[in-house]
Amino acid sequence: MSTPATPSPPPASGGEVVAIFGGRSEIGLAVARRLAPGRTIVLASRPGADTSALGAPLADAGAAAVEFVDFDADDLDSHAAVVADIESRIGEITVAVLAFGILGDQALAERDASAAARILHTDFVAQAALLTVLAERMKPRRRGTLVAFSSVAGQRVRRANYVYGSAKAGLDGFASGMADALHGTGVTLVIPRPGFVVGRMTEGMDPAPFSSTPDQVADAVVARVQARRAGVVWIPWQLRVMFAVARLVPQPVWRRMPR
Ligand SMILES: NC(=O)c1ccc[n+]([C@@H]2O[C@H](COP(=O)([O-])OP(=O)(O)OC[C@H]3O[C@@H](n4cnc5c(N)ncnc54)[C@H](OP(=O)(O)O)[C@@H]3O)[C@@H](O)[C@H]2O)c1
């Protein structure tokens, strides 16, 4: 049985609260800058991570306040307490962006079971756990928006990055089902499916066709959040067509696809 959410006080700043889980994420911060005007931004980052430079750009973008919270996604047992702490001290979360994730070392994960499990744990299990905690708090209030980052890597998993890709496939399935379960509850779950994003996570890799930037991803995500429309957002939209065709590619060809 689920526990009803504890009623939380209004935000100290009097505005909405946007929480970025994985508070140093390039994409998460680009989303935060766009949602900043008049809102409190909470950056929930790994304990000990350097967040000293992250507040000023959000204040410049018009944030009512910027708050910093320790959050280790891999520590599943801490999720409920972190969310409860944000809501009791800072205010009810209106938009929660799950921006944490790791690409991991595919070659290592092919040989080392614990390395494979770490990627699946962060990119699938921890995401599913936090989405569940957040949805259970938002449902009784009948409002709130969740953002869970899928990827085209999970649409048809490639040999070259099957560990990360399978985690994203799992997350995409979980989030798609949850978005349907939330239909009619007043809570919206947005599922961005970006292609290759040129940024820190992909540093040193050759960009794939239809690459985008963190700013382009954030534009598409924020437009969808503001429209309060649940479901998948392909970024860019052309990838929807490309992956409809990709499903038809014979396996002997698909197996040679680059990362
Ligand atoms: N970049 C792409 O090509 C791409 C494409 C499709 C989907 N996505 C997805 O989009 C999301 C955002 O990616 P991004 O490009 O913004 O990547 P990013 O800049 O590398 O950010 C990922 C963030 O996740 C944080 N993180 C990792 N493990 C964590 C943990 N256990 N607890 C708390 N935080 C943790 C990292 O923290 P530290 O800063 O402390 O390392 C980092 O700030 C991810 O889910 C990613 O898989 C990215």
C-alpha cells in the first residue's frame, strides 16, 4: 500500500519548485535555465560534487532562488528522504527532471558483471525507483510534471553499446507504462528520446547523424513540459522516422552499426 504524501508548505520563495536530479547534468542545467524565471531551482547532485559555479547562471536567468541538495541516485533507500527533505524545507516539487545518468565503459561491462550491473542500476533501476517516489507524492496533489530521459539507444539496442542501450530500453518501457498509469491523475510524465547529444557525456566520440546540443534538447523538453503533454519527445523529430526504418534493418547489418 502506498503512503499518502505529507502535505508540504508553500515554497519559501512563493513560486514553483523545479528539481533537477543529477544537478550537474548539461542537459538538466539547460532545462533549468529555461524554467528558471520566477521559480526556485533545486540542484540535487552527488555529495561532494563541485556545484559552486552552477548557481549564478540560474540566478542570471531569473531564478527566484537556487538550492543545493546532496543526492546519490545509486542509494535507492535515500530517495524518499531526499524528496521529503526538499518538499519540507523548500517547497512542493512542481517539475522534477531526472537528468542523472552514466554512459559507462561498454568494453569493461562486457567482461565485468559488476560494471554492467552499475550501468543498469544507475540508468534503469535508480530512475524507476525515483520516478515511483515522485509520482506517489504528486498523485494525491493531482499536479506535477516528471521528465525521464530515454534515448534512441534504447529503441533498437546496438551491439556497440548494448549495456547502456538496454538500460534505456528498460527505462523507456517503464516510463511509457507509468505515463499511461498517470493518465487522468493530473501528473504528467514526459519522456525525451534524444539521439546523440554533443556534450560532456559524449566527449571524444564522433557525432552520429541527427545529433543535437544540450540547448536543442532543452528547448524541446521545456516546450513539452510547458504544454503539459505526457509521452515521448523525439529530439530531433527526424529520429522518429529514422528509427521506424531502423527496425527493419536485418540483424547481420544492424550488428555492425557503430556506437
Ligand atoms: N548526452 C547524450 O548524448 C544523451 C543522449 C540521450 C540521452 N541522454 C540522457 O540524458 C540525461 C542527461 O545527460 P547529459 O548529457 O546531461 O549528461 P551529463 O552532463 O554527463 O550529466 C549526467 C549527470 O548525471 C550525474 N550522475 C551520474 N550518476 C549519478 C548518481 N549516482 N547520483 C547522482 N547523479 C549522478 C552526473 O554527476 P557528476 O556531474 O557528479 O558526474 C552528471 O552530472 C542522461 O540520462 C542521459 O543518459 C544523453
